[in-house]
Amino acid sequence: MKKKYILPLSLLLQILIVKLIALFPEGVEKWYSNGLYPKIAFVSRNSLGWIPFSIGDVIYFILIFFLLRWFWKNRKGFFKNWKTNGLTIMSWFAIFYFFFNILWGLNYYRVPLNKKLGIPKEYTLAQLEAFTDKMIRKTNALQEEITGTDSLAVTIPYTETEIFTLAIKGYQNLPENLKEFQYKHQSIKGSLLSYPLSYMGFGGYLNPFTNEAQVNILKPKYNCPMTTCHEMAHQTGIGSESECNFIGFLAAIKNEDVYFQYSAYNFITRYCLGNLEKMEEGKSKPFFEKLNKGVVKNLDENEAFWESYHTPIDTFFEYFYDNFLKMNQQKDGLESYSKFVGLMIGYEKIS
């Protein structure tokens, strides 16, 4: 067999192996998520966490440069040489796919958190209404506690670096049945790609190759504590976006810092209102009217920020990431982000 076919064929073999592994979530949980992965994360985060900038972002810059350079050099007759170019692309993708899964990606196939904890995910409209009302009361109370009035937006007085350090304290206070997700070995950084992330519609991401949690430092800072806790949840070995929202939310509200608590409750309130609207059009309006003016100002700040970066680019990446999630055990795609509301409603029943 010619060498140029080895990597492309290995990609097909890898896909089959991953699909087979996905059939055994208990095995993934034991041997990877609680076996190999923590060791990989230990090495990655201790090696790179102390560096003040994102090594992963630098690697992406370099890879994008060489990718564009390769396309430019091969632009003439690109489709005429479709076989050679196609094999080259598949070879690079095979390498990417291998390291993605070995270094972090297999966490997508572990046992779902609701099954491990016995959390019911389904809820009624009445349960959602009661939970939303509760979250609004908590959000309003925290906003007034911080500002001393109901009409001022919350402004966080910390730097991003201070937020990253404070976030660990919340993970130390996680409930006993979630102690396996305690966070160790900090590697959280403001992303060098914050401008591209904003146009792509992302508040942050985990670099699966360097295990660095990346936070978009351009978005409204009151969101930063919750975003940080979410990305840290990915670092603990959680692939599911709804589960990362769930763990990140609990870590933020268990933090003794009031700004973390507000960031989390504001975040879940926004999702509760969205879920109400999905269940029945117009159902969120009476609940929205209960929000303090200061809370609404923060929500407007968040909406205005993302609207200012809205282009066909973020529409494309929403479509791309939606399908990426669906291919990785998250059948609801981007909708899975909002599913953590159901996890929280169910978790309150068993707590």
C-alpha cells in the first residue's frame, strides 16, 4: 500500500473505533474519563498553565497560517489535482481527529450525568414557572445587594485574571455527590482570539490539545465568572454543554463571591425565560416584567454586545457547531445548552 493512503484510511478506521467505543459509556467512564484523561490533563495544565498567554491560540495561529499558505500554493489546478489534495486534507484531519479524541474528545462518550446521579430531565410547564420565579427572586436580590438599588446594572470590579483565580473556590465547594469534578491545576486564560470568537458567537472554549480554558475577554464582564466556570467544567472531563452549564452554575453559586453568584443566576434566568418562550409563546413576558431594571440592563448589555458582532460568520459557525455537537453524542446540538435548566430542576428534587 502506498504511504499516501495510510493516514486517510486510518481516519476511517478511527471513526469506526470511536463509534464502537461510544457503545460502552461505562468503559469510557472508568478507563478514560476517570483513568487516562486525568493524567493527560495533569501534564497539560501543569506544563502550560503557568504561561500567561494561550499557547493553544498561538498554535491555532500557526496552523491557520500554514493552512492558508498551502491553499495559496495549490490554488492553481486545485480541483484538477483533487485526488492528491483530498488525500492530503484527509491525512491532516486524521492526525487532528486522533489527538482530539485521545487528549480530550472521548469525554463526549462517558456516562451522562443525569444517569449517574439519577436526575430526572423532564419537567412540566408549572415546574419551569416555579423554578423561573425562584431564579428571578435570587437574581433580583443579588443585584440589589451589589448595587444598593434595583435600577443599576451590575459591574464587576475584578480583572479577568482575578476572576480566573476566584473561580477555583467555587469548585472547592461543590456538593458531595459532585466532588469528582473538583478543579485542580489552573490553566484558564483570556483568549488571544477574542475578536474572532465574538464574530463566531462564542463566549469561550476549551482547547482540547493544550487543555487551556479560553475565555472571550471582550464580552460583558458580568458574564465572565459563569463563562469561566463553564469552561473549567470542560477541563474536569465533561463533554456535554448542558452538563458544563450545570456544573459551572453550581460552582458559581457555591462561590462565596457575590459577583459569581449574580453571574450564574443572571445566566440561568435568561435560559429559563427562553425555555418558557419555547414551551408557549408569550409565556415569558409576565416573568420578564418581574426583573429589576438593573438586571434588565445587564441582559440588554449582553444582547447588544452579540448583536454588534452579528454577521453571516456567526450564523455559519452556529450551523457548524450545532452539527459538531450532534455528531458527538449531543443530539440536541446548540439546544443542549438550555437543557441544563432541566438538570437543575431535577437536581433540586433529589437534593
